[in-house]
Amino acid sequence: MTALNARLCDHLRRLYPEGDHSALASELIQAMGGPQPLSNITAPLWDQRDAVLISYGDSILTPGQTPLASLSRFIRRHLQHRFTTLHLLPYFPYSSDDGFAVMDYRQVNPSLGDWSDVATLARQMTLMTDLVLNHCSSRSRWFEQFKAGQAPGRDYFVTADPGEDLSQVVRPRTSPLLRAVQTPQGQRHVWCTFSPDQVDLNFANPALLIEMVKILRYYLDQGSRWIRLDAVAFLWKQPGSDCLNLPQTHEIIRLLRTLVEALAPDTVLITETNIPNRDNLSYFGNGNEAHLIYNFTLPPLVLHALLSGSSTALRRWQMSMPPTREGTAYLNFLASHDGIGLRPVEGLLSDRDIDAMANRMQAFGGKISWRSLSGQQPRPYEINISLFDACRGTLLQQDQWQMARFLCAHTLMLGLEGIPALYLHSLLATENDQQKLANTGNNRAINRHNWSTVELEAALIDPSSPRRQALEQLSQRLKLRQQQPAFHPNATQFTLHLGESLFGFWRQSRDRRQSIFAVHNLSHQPQSLCLADLNLIEPDCWRDLIGNQTLERTDASLTLAPYQCLWLTNQ
């Protein structure tokens, strides 16, 4: 038995106590392409030059071009050298949820393009692909097989007795958990965590696990290097439990990490777990689960800080965040194709604070999505709004500081420990798409606009357009970030105490040569920064990277304009 086979057997014993673990391990190794030649890959998986662009395949549309080709052209014209990785949201045939109800895992949605278009994007940047593990479409071939009682699909889905006590199951939706389906064996009830069209897959069946590993290998063969494990926290089902973050779920992630480290060592696994912060952090394991975890707490806390003008909750949380160990990192983001999740701030913000924030977002044109709680009134699950519109004002009123507030949010995120990820519609300061919301009835559609290339390019040559202003300013700050060793995703970070309206942290490069003090005015009023509070090293010459200004030795304080940010460096 090889060392890899033995390690896989350890995982499999915890998942499937019965069975031939050695034979299963061998099948998993073959599913990943079999034993590989020894790799000479020693380069780190990331550094300060890394940034992720998040986009749907049809975010930019050009007549006579496939949407994927149109996206590729836009990246080449406007984003070259600013991003290293593209998170291309599900580009497979689907039946709902804008791609996350996958009908065929091995095909490209013909309305977007084909595998040659995907290959072109993979040559431009490292490609990040969603492995939608928890569920698939009710119109998939597998589910058709389930309904017909045919292999292999008949054993691929979770079923439950509606008489069982499932009251503890945690849901991100208010739709019924079980759906009745007629089969040759009679009526059965399939498990649907997210919607009746998204039927949960049964990982208690090792054959399904092997099939998913084959799909993972297929994505790697098609050019993907980063794999996002979608909705993975819900993966394992155990009636009588909350069916969230179960030990078997973590074991499957550890198994996948073992496989990719041995057979595809340049692969990065990312867990997508929109859950309270402590649970989210558990997906690092002991450095043996996810390489990257989404920093889900960051978006609602940054938004709250800018709406309230107070750094208190954000600072308290940041002080509690553990530094990441070698080989792991946070994936920082402020907006995505989904809404701004509110579960991650449970215990960090009061219900009153959350409700005030949700009410203000509705005043700015946003929507609220809800989740069910057993025996209780539904609670807000996420805010659905474009980030640019979320920055229209404060908790008190709308004001003239929208762009400044918007840039402050991103500048804060770009400086933090971790790898930054920017949603294309944030990069372009896209506003709420009320028409798409009305057409689809889907709250999340409000932040999933489809740009016409003609319309977008016209906006990008207009100096007064928010599109041009956002793209220019964010591109400049991304370029600055790439040049600073102190912004390495794993460089040292300490939170600063600068008063309620200022949020700051100190970063130091891994070789200790560069320091950066990142300071942000979270309010619509000017704020004074006492330089003595930063404890700047006296002999060094300090300058602000963003404003390109050098501090005078006689300066005792600086005044920050509303939402102004400083990156003070000694290099």
C-alpha cells in the first residue's frame, strides 16, 4: 500500500466505516488521473501581486461574439496585469439560480461559448471554477435517473421521511426542505436545502464521491487551477442534527486536500461557507482543509462601519482574527454575485444594528432575503444591493460622499491580510439593476447586471462617469498594492487603536524591511490623526503611497478628509 493510499484509507474509514477502504482509495487515485510524476513545484501559491476578479460569463455582451469571448476582450483591454485570477462563476448548463443548479457538470453553457473560450480565459489568468458539490439540478440526467429508478442517479440523492424530526436543520431559505417525487418504488421525498430545483447529493454513497473527484480532475484538465467548493458546509446530512459543518463534511474536504496535494499540487481549494465567523474559520482545519476561506464577516462589518461612522465592531472583530498559517490565507471581498450575508455577523452586531443596516439598504433601493428559524420569525439572511448603491449615505441620510465611501471600502479591503477579490460590478460601480430584479423576481438579480459593450465603453471614456472613476481609482490602488511586500497575504498584521471614526492596521513584510500603516476615515467628517499614535520609527522617511506625499519630520498630526485613506510606508 502506498503512502497516499494509506492516507486516503484513514479518511475513508471515518466516512464509511464499512467497506473495502483500500479499493475505494485506489478508485479515488484513478479518478484523479492516477499516480503522477514527481512534481518540482516549489513556488508559493500566492503573493502580494495576486488579486481575484469575480464575474459571470455573460456580464459583458457584444453582438456577434460569445459572452465569454466578450469578457476575455474586456479583460485584455482594461484589466491586464491588475488581476491574476478569474473566478468565472458557473458556466455550465443550468436550470435556475444563475448557474448553481447544474444540469451537466462537463459541458459549457452554449449560450456563453464553449471550452475553447474557457481555455482562452485560462491562458489570460489563473482560472477559478465552481465545483457545485451540495446539489444539482432537478433537470439533470442524474435526477432523471433517480425518478426512473436507474443507476447511477437512483443512489445519488438524499431522501428523508417527512415524519422524521428535521426541525434542527439549518436553512438559508424559507422554501420547504423536502420535495415529493414519484419513482418506480413509490413516492419519495428528496432533500432540497436551497430550492425545489436544487436537489441535495448523497455523499454517504462513496460512488458519488468518486464521481465528483472525476469532475474535479476534468476541471483541472480543462485549465482550472483554483476550485471553489460551493455551499460545502451543508454537504453531509444526518437527521437529528443541524446538518451544518458536520465532521464528515470536514473529512471530505481533508480527503480532497490530500488528493490534490499528491496529484495536482498547484491546485488551490477554496471553501464557500456563508456562516458565523467561528464556524467559517474551522474550514482551515489544521492547515489540512481549505487553502483559502472566504472572509464572509468582512462585507457586512465594513458596510456597518461606513454607515455608522464607527470602527468599534470592525476593530473588535479584526483583533480576534487569527493570523493564517503558511499554505492558507483569507480570501477578502466586499461584494459578489450573491448578497451581503448577515449570518457571519451573528454575535458581532446586535439585532438592532443589523435591522438598522437592512432598513437603510432598502432605502437605497436594495432588497432583503430571509431565512427560516425553527419556531421563530424569519430573520434577514442577506442584503441584496450593488455595493456602489450601498454606499449612497450613512444610517442617517443620503449624501454626496458615495464615491469616496465606495473607494474607502475597497482600499481598506486591499490592505488587509489575505488575497483581495473584486466583483466586476464593483470594479465598474454598477448600480442596482431594478429592471432585471423585476423581470426575474430574484432578489440577487439586482447585482447581476449584463453590460452592453457599447454602453460600457462609452461610459469608460466619459471622465464624469462613475464607471470610469471607479475603474481608474481601483486599478491604481491594485497596482500600488502589487508593489508592496508588506501586503503579502501572509505578512504580519496588527490592529491599531485610533479612535472611533478611524480604522487602521499595521502590516510588515515577511523580511521585516517594509512597514505600512493603513489608516481609513470611516466618517463624513474630517478626522485628525495623531502621528504619535502610530509610533513611526523616527529615522525612517515616511510617505503616503495613495497621495504620493512625504511626511515632514515636523508633522505632529494629519487631517484626513471624509473617507480618505492613507498607506504610510517607510520605503
